[in-house]
Amino acid sequence: MPRSKGSVTIHDVARAAGVSVSTVSRVLNDKDDVAIDTYEQVKQVISELGYTSSLAAKSMRSRKTNVIGLVMPDVGDSFSVEVMKGVNQAIAQFGYDLIMYTGGDASASSWPAREQKYISLLNGSITDGVVIVAPYALTFPTTYPVVAVDHHPGDTNFPAVVSTNREGALAIMEYLIQLGHRRIGYVGGRSDLQSGIRRYQGYVDALQQADIPVNPELVQEGNFTIDVGYRCGQHLLNLPERPTAIFAANDQSAFGVIRAAHEMGLKIPDDVSIVGFDNIPETAYFLPGGLTTVDQSVRQMGLAATEMLVKLIKGEALAETIYKVPTRLVVRGSCRAV
């Protein structure tokens, strides 16, 4: 019975090519001391037999796999997808492969421990380093490089890429205030992430700069998801005196608020103005005229995180451990003057 492709070994390749196992190994590791004719012959046999070397075995030999890991809480989330596009762009640029782990349900209490498990499993054996998106865990049991996209406030043991969250929140609040809004609701994000904290700070700072009191009844604690955004939107829009505008800390939360408004028969922006944060692709067509939001170049964040990771893998020092991506206000049709 012929061997299946999955069971082809390096010894089979050597025998078919008429060379030693060490020569095949040197071809697999792109050594430059193999004659061109021999190199091409071995590569042809590898292709014909469908041989693939084990990443783990390769790592044991060279201490490198040329693979980058990506760990994210939910692959279906548009923010995560945009980050992944940036990572994908980077690995093509640097010649790395990519392996991804996702939890499927980031709200589960077990997710921080699973993050740590995935990092421990991947780093140094299957991958040379890992990019992790919006981590829940504070530390990771690895001596190999880890770079986060968004991160916890305070000290962590890994570098990160973030946006200028406070400045972006200030810009969108100043825009609403210029339109005449004074009663502005807020749907927050994850309070354990720098982005959630800094966006709320921008909301508060903008109100204070405009001499508008911060009203606790207008502030709802969210978690960056549509479902919680929907519940927060229901609460705000059912207040005896509802807000004239609502700032949701990310676009997904804004979509939830919009759903709540539609179910109540409210028109946007005629009855209430709504803004988000992220500028994921759906914002351009989610409403007639689109959703006003803050662009934080999510794809660029994934690209920058991977560039940082590759530097660390190569043993190079980072110019800064926190890399900030600038934000910009994107005005569409979801707001009007009052």
C-alpha cells in the first residue's frame, strides 16, 4: 500500500531524491551550502511526495518556526476581523505564516485562563511570538514575545498597540456639543481595557470643558458588544427625559443602541443622534447616510502589532512599548443639530 501524504517522512524524501537526510534538512532550512541542482531536485521531490515538516520538530532544531500566533476572543467580531487583516498584511510582508486561536465566547469566565493556556501552548513551540487582541489576562506564562492590540491599564509584562482613545472621544463629543447637544448619553466599553477607560475619560473631559455637568443617569456600563449596547440603549431611551444624543464607546455597541431606537419607533437622527467608535466597515452603510464614528485605523493596529512582534522575535529593541495609532472623526448622517 502506498504511503499517504501525511505519513511521508524526511527519510522518504532523501531516498527518492538520492541524497542524505542531512541534505534534505538543509534544504528545508534554506541553507545556502547546497548545490543549486541538488536544492531544486530535493524541492521537486518534496512537492511530488507532499512532504511537510513538523513545526514542533523544526522549532526544536532551529528554535524558530517562522510562524506567528494570533489569539482573539471572537473571530466573528468586526473589530477582530479588521485586526486580523492587518496581521495578515504584515506576515505577507515579513514572510511568516499565521496560526489563529479564538475562544468563540469571550464573555465566559474561563476566557482569561484559556488565553493563558493558548499562549503557553503556542509560544516557543508552534509559534515564534503571539499577537493577542483585547486580552483579559494580565500576564502570560511565556518568555517568548507577546504583543497586545489594546491592553489593560497600568503595568503589564507585554507591549501593546492602542489608539489615541481619549482624543478620539473628545473629538466626537466636541462635535455633538457644537451641534447643540447638552444631554448626551454614554454607553461604555470594557472597564478593564485602556480603550474603555480612556474613551470614558474623553466623554467626561468634554462635558467639563463645556461646563455641562456629568449626569450619572446618562452613563451606562457596556462591554463593547451589540447585545449589551442594545440593553443600555433601551435604558437610556426609556428615561423620562431621554438624551438627544448617545455616544457608544464602539460601533458594535452603537449598533445595539440603534436597534433599540428602531424598536421604539425612533428615527435617527431626527429623534436621537447616535455616534460610535472604531469605524469598522459596516458603519458606512448601517444607516441611511452611515454612522458618525471615530476612525482608529484598526487594520493599522494589527499591522503595527505584528511589526513590533517581528522586531522582538529578531531580538531588536522597541523604540516604545506602547505604540499609539492616531484617531480621526468621521462625520456621516447619524447626527443632527438641536
